[in-house]
Amino acid sequence: MEAAYLRRLERNLSADEKARASRFRFARDRNRFVGARGLLREILALYLNASPGRMTIGYGSHGKPFLAGSSLRFNVSHSSDAMLLAIAHRREVGVDVEDGRNIDAVMDEVGDTVLSEPEKQALARLDGEEERTNFLRFWTLKESFIKADGRGVSLPLKRIDVSAPEGRVAVLDGATGEWRTCPRWELRTLEPVPGYAAALAAEGRDWRLALWHWSGE
């Protein structure tokens, strides 16, 4: 991102966001935060016909962001140099994007904590690239769901299953030990840019997905 464009995006930030940006130790991390948050405001402002710097972004009890006084819903995720933003009208939405590089190390580190038993069984039948691809698919779908739901990491990923059927999510009932499908949500796998995996979760089934690449200025 060009320095001039980054400075323009920084002018969109609230005082709190500028304070957060100043606390980053490394310039690369600071610039990523400024770029992502400034771009978020710039895009949302186009939908609302508003000034990017005058919008109020609030946070729910588990950290999910929302636009104060608006029926527009959004969710954002970023990984390495990729940012993914979902915008919907009057329906909750969540997204997740993950860098697919070095996924073997990630699988070894977090596989036992993020996968449900049915997902582990599904991956056990695979190997190589197919196993890596499906691990990323499961992981991003689950992350998008907990972000759309709004409870975030208070919903343990091991108690969420996205292995079947396609597009649906089930949650483990702690009292009965049964997997209960959540008809409120529909999940989809996305392919935003090469090298990254992504997913989206949204309320209902009566919606249409449009995927756009933001080119900036």
C-alpha cells in the first residue's frame, strides 16, 4: 500500500483507533492495522453515504464490532497481507481468512483444540494436500460461524462441527452429547486470493453472495 494512500486512510481513524495504532512496536504491524481499519471505514462509508471518520463503530459483549444506529452488519478478518470484509443488511454475518502457508505446523499446534471428533475422523481418512485443504476449510468455516454468532471464542471450536452436511453447522449439546444442527446459519467456503483459505457465515438461506476485490483508489 502506497504511503500517500496509507496516510489518507489514517485520517479516517477515530482517536481510539489512532491510539491503538501508536502502540504497535513495529511499523509493519502498525501499517497493517491502519490500512485495515482505515479501509474498513472507507468501504462502509460508501454504503452509508457517510464520512469515514464520523462513523461510530461499537463492540458487543464478546468483541463483535457493529455500526451504531445502522441496520448494516459487517465483519472483518485479516491474515498476513489479506483482508476480508463481509457486509450484509439486517442479518448477522461473519468471515475468516487464513494464510495457507506453513499449515502443517498450524495443524500440529492447534488441530486437537479446534477440531470436533467428526472432523478428526474425516481428516484421518485423508493425507497430503487433501488433508491440509480440508483442515483449512473446517477451521475457517468454524471461525466464521463463531464470529457471526457473536459469542466468539466463548464457543469452544471442538464443540462445533462443520464436516457435514455442506453449508450447515452443528453444535454439541453438553447435556445430551448430541450434535444439533443450527438452521439459523448457512456457511460457505470462499476462494479470495491464491494461497489463502476463507469462509463466510450468514443468517438465513435467502441471500446471494457477491465477491469483490477492492483495488483501492
